[in-house]
Amino acid sequence: MNSVEEQCRGTGESWVQEISWTQVEETEKSHIKDTDVAVTKLESQRNENPDMKDASARTTACSASHEQREDMGSQKSAKETKEDKIVEDEREPEECSRDEALGNKSALHKWGAGAGEEDHLESLIRPFPKNLQDKFACARPSSSKPVDLNTHITSELSKLAATYKSKNDTWRSVGYERAIAAIRNYSKEITSREEALAIPGIGGRLADKIAEILESGRLRKVAEVCEGEEAETLRLFLGVWGAGPSTAQAWYLQDFRTLDDLRTKATLTRHQQIGLKHYDDINSRIPRSEVAEIEEHVREATLSLVRGAEVLVCGSYRRGKPTCGDVDVLITHPDGQSHELIFRPLLVRLRESGFLTDDLVTQEDNGNQKKYLGVCRLPGEGRKHRRLDVIVVPYQERATALMYFTGSAHFNRSMRLLATKKGMSLSEHSLRAGIVRQGGEKLSDGYMLDTPTEESIFAHLGLEYRPPEERDH
């Protein structure tokens, strides 16, 4: 599922993102938990060492500026995103903004008086130990993920995690997913209950389940939880676009058991009606060759409206996967203005040609980006209906949007968290530095860094560039 659809599926017209816990690696969580402590220790060492005082000047300037800010009263706060809370639940770092740093003579002296603004950019980035940075998923190619030597165990536990998630039992599903991540990152084949119990994150009851799998090859709990009528029905209902775990559970409690029950008895939203109408097509994978056809169809329609526009397919297609769940098309224009002429005329043209068959969500108020979610079908007999997302962005946001909509979701979360730890902020719109945070509140948005390419984003974060096929975490 791509990033745009994650924000809409199962929520009707709202743009609330459902958290995908299956993407989270327990090892990354454990390494990151002590990050703030390590950074604070590093700052302390720099302050105590005369040879390192220049490096600590930025922290001093920020602290002084923060004290001045507290005297000015409270400011409006911004909530942290839930997906970053999955990985890190510690206090966010405090940073001074660009204006505060550049407007404070004392701070300017400590930052390097007389230097150009370019010289201040590195100083705005919070010091971060490289050994901790290397633990982030975004710092490693996805091909470097450890081989799961215990698939016979993780496959059984994954069935439980998925079923509990379909039942909206977040506590149990998250617990199993964390255990699965720990087992997948264990470097040896597990041979006993005692060995399983020694793995961080594995408790006694879970060790008992692992012992049962080692002895019999399967887990009785899987048959009890995953193979009954309720589990099978919930899996069926979750295939309806616009239905999340809560809706699927509600339908089951109303004694609905089949898709025909939903069509004839349930009160459905417009999205769910469309999802039911194209249920089989939407739930079938799309070959790369068909994705390329859809891309070319949208490109031709776009160029007929505005010459010189860029049309790029993102998502799992750009990451090199053999099949896709849907198609994410990103559109922009190098002149920085003509993209504003594309969105609505393009949708009209694609509807008139019969390519767009159903509209799900159209959003035009999220900054300068415009997003459309719908259903399309290529011309020709026997072609299937496919989920299509069209995102039109200004050229200034091209690189950050391209990275965001390429994914994967876990890779994106890791990039955003690393940016936060460095006193920055990364989104599909921009990469910003000089962010001011206090606890869970963002007090200042800082300022935008120049990111003409994806490579420049990696460079600002101090990372080696990873091509799309190495981001499939």
C-alpha cells in the first residue's frame, strides 16, 4: 500500500493515517532509545574538553535563545506524527531557529562571526554519533537486512499478528510484531526455549509458543485464532477499499458474512461501494508492464495539456518490485509554475476518455500539492480496474515528494526520525533546519534547505545515497 492510500483507506473522507506496525524493526527501536542520552553525553564531553569548545558553541547559543523564548510566553504547538512515535517516544531535541541564531550577536560570535550563511548550515544540525546513525534503516541498503534463519517460527507468529490486527486488537498485534522483528534479527537458528527466552523482547509465554513450534512445526493458537469463521470473514471484509479493522469488525458483529451481505444489507459509504464494485480487480496485483502502460497513458494526457511536464511513477514500481498494489503517479514541471495548470484539466481529460472510472478522494488544500485517488482502466477488452493516485507538486518540492511517495513506509519513517534527531524536519514538502522543539511541541519551523535532488537530501542528513531499489525496508 502506498503512502497516499495509507492516509485514506479505512477512514472515509478523512486524511488520517493508519499506522503500519509491521514495518518497524525492533533492533532499530532498541538502538535509538538511548540516542538522546548519547547525544547529551557527547555535548557534555565537548563542553569539558577545551579542544572541543568550538563544537559546543552551537548548543550554548541554542540554550540561551531557548531561555529567552520561555520568557515570551507559550506558542502554538504542533503534534508529533504517530508513525514517528512508533520508533521513538523520547523527548525531541531542542534547537534554536535560524532567525534566533543569526539575530543574536552572542550566538553569531560563537557560530563564527563574518562567515556566510552557508557556513552556518552545518552548525544548525545537531551533533549525532555516527555509530548510532548507522543503526537507522535509512543508513543501510534494504539488501543488507539480515536473513531470517527462523522463518518456521516467524511465519506462524506473523499469522497471529495479522489476525489480531484485523480484529483491531492493537496490543496483541504490536506485541507479536515486535517479537517477530527481534527473532528475524537474531543471528542464529533458535533451537530451544531457553535460547528464545534469552533474546531481548521475548518473554516466557512467547518462549513457550516458540518451543511448541520447534517441537511440532506449528502452533495450536494459530488454528484457534486464524482459521475460524471470524478470522476468514474479517480478512474478506478488509479487502474492501475504505474499510478498516473497526468497520470490518462492526460488519461481522452485524452478522454479515459475505460480500453479497454487504451489498444487500450494509450501509456503505461511497468509497466502500466503489471498493465492492471492483473488489477482485483492486485486490489483484498489477504487473510492471501494465504499470508502464498506465504511466504512458497519463504522460500523454499530461503533455497534451502542458508541454515539458515530468511524469514519474513512484511507489513499489520505482523500488523495482515485480508487481504493485496500485499506481502512484507524480507530476511536476521544471518551470516551477506550469504545474498549477495541470491538475483539474488532467482529471477532466482522463474522465472524458473513459480512463478514470471512479473517483475516491480529491484533495487540493495540502500546501501546494494536489492529490487524487481513484480507479482507472486501460482501453481494451478485458482490462482490469486499477487503483490510481495522481500527485501534482511544485518543482521546488520534487525531490522530497519523489522520495516520500517512493517509500517504503519504514524507510520514510527512519529518514524522518533521523532528521528530527539532527534538529531538522523532513516531509513530502521539504527538508527544514533550525527546528525548535520543546518536549513534544514544535515551536518553530526553521527554514527550508535547498533539495534539488534526492541525493541532496541524503547529503544534508549525512547519509550515503540509496537508490530506490535499496529503500525496500
